[in-house]
Amino acid sequence: MRIKWKDHYSMGIEALDDDHKRLFKIAGKIIDTIEDSRGMDEKARLFVVREGVKYLKNYFAEHALREEAYMREIGYSDYVAHKRLHDEFQTVQIAKFEKVIERGICTRDEAFAFVGVGIGWLLEHVSTADMAIVGKGVLCYPSEKKVDQQVLEQEINRMFAATLNIDAQAKVINGDYGGEYFGEAVYQSIIYSKNGKKVTVFAGIEKSFLIGISKLIYGELEDSDALLLSMFEIFGANFWRTLGERLIKQEGDVKYLEGHFLARKQVEEVFTKRLPVVSVLFDSNRGKFFVCSDDESWLEARNVG
């Protein structure tokens, strides 16, 4: 099993840490089964994913109940928001693969995507929302009153350190990024609901950066683009939402609705047909990445460049 639990993700609550370790172990076993069974026919692959979804759904539900009970016991102030994240994982992410099972067809890419979604969600959630329960992690730092370049870099680097245990040394190199080409990259759009209104985040990361992250988590895997992309899709969606919660005074709930990967041409159209409220390009010791958004809340917080 290539993917392994790291003490970096320990909350210090034995029962909850054991749950998280078990969830990682489930994902690792499914990866091994899929990768080691290249000759697996569609029926057998569907069985693996069906059993994986069933087991993950049941075990995650049990874990969520334990974690939610603990939050209520200690009077955790962000209980409602945290529970909403648990519900979202079950009703949005797990539900995607229940539909695959209902369809009765499961490709190798979809099988890998199932694991990628689970790992991507867990990495971000455990290292941010769960750590906050015990007074640790990025969500426990005092919020800055104004977002300038230094604050943005500080928060981005804290997020990378917390979620991936890396020192990215990210720096803003363009506080008014206009979509210029910066190398071979993977792009995505993420749509959220905020106070009943849709807001969109566009992001892109150099493929070399993404591959490097994948190797840190999974080691060397062959033919695993679906695993890598699905992990990036949900990890990115939650990463940028968490960052927004740190930098923008949120009013109401921010819910994930959907995410899509974009071609380079579509990214260019984003910048020619619509003007994002905020758009920032970063460089780091692992590669470049950008994030932009049409969320007007940034107008009050932004002072980048």
C-alpha cells in the first residue's frame, strides 16, 4: 500500500485519529487492488468499487457521528459548519460514485477517481477543519484585518504546510494576473453557493507541481491520471474555500456545488469574456499556480500587489 498515514495529520484524539487512519487504509487497499489487477474485467472492477463505496460510506458515517458527538461534548463553536462538510461529502462526493454503480459500468479511470476524491477530501478536511476542533492548524490563527500581498503569501504557505506538509515558499509574482501562459498546467473551475448566489473560483497549477504532490502522497503510480486529477479537483475545491474563509469575512454558508476541468482555450476565454474581481499568479519552489474569483467579497478584502 503506497499511501500511508502520517503523524502530521494526528489530532491527538485517539478514537478520531484511528478513524482517519482506517479511512486512509481503505483508500490504499483500493488503489492496490485496481493497479495490481490490470486484467480485471468491468464486472470485477464494478464489484471492487461497489464494495469500496459501501464500506467507505458506512465507515465514514460512523466516524462522522463519533466526531460530531465529540464536538457537541466540548461545545465546539463551529459544530454546525463542520457537520455541513461531513454531510456534503456524503451527499455530493460519495453520491457521484453511487450513480456509477447504478449505471452498472465502471471504467478503470472511474475506479481511480473514486479513491482520488476520497483522499483529496480527507487531506484537506483532516488538516484544516478537524485540526481546528482541537485548537490546531491554520483555522486557529488570528484573522488579518486587511489582505495584502504579505498576508496572502503567508496564508497560502500555511495552507500548503498544513494540508501537504510542504514548504512551498509561494510568492505573488502578479497581483493582477490576466491569464498569460506560464507553462503546461491543469486548470479547473469551482462553483460554490454563497448566500444563495453562485460564485466561481478558477485555478491552475503547473503539471510538474501537481505530479510532485502526487508522488509525495502515492509514490510512483502508472496510468494514474484519473487518480491525480480527481484528487486535485476536490482538494482544490476545499483548499480555496478554506483560504477564502481565512481571508474574507464570510456571511452565511459557502457550499460546494460542482467542479470542472478546463482546456487552455477556456481559461483564455475566462479572462477575455469576464473580469475576475481578484486574480493572482504565484511562483513557488515547486512551480507556478494561479487563483482568480468573481466573488465580490474580495473587493473589501483585496489589497494585493
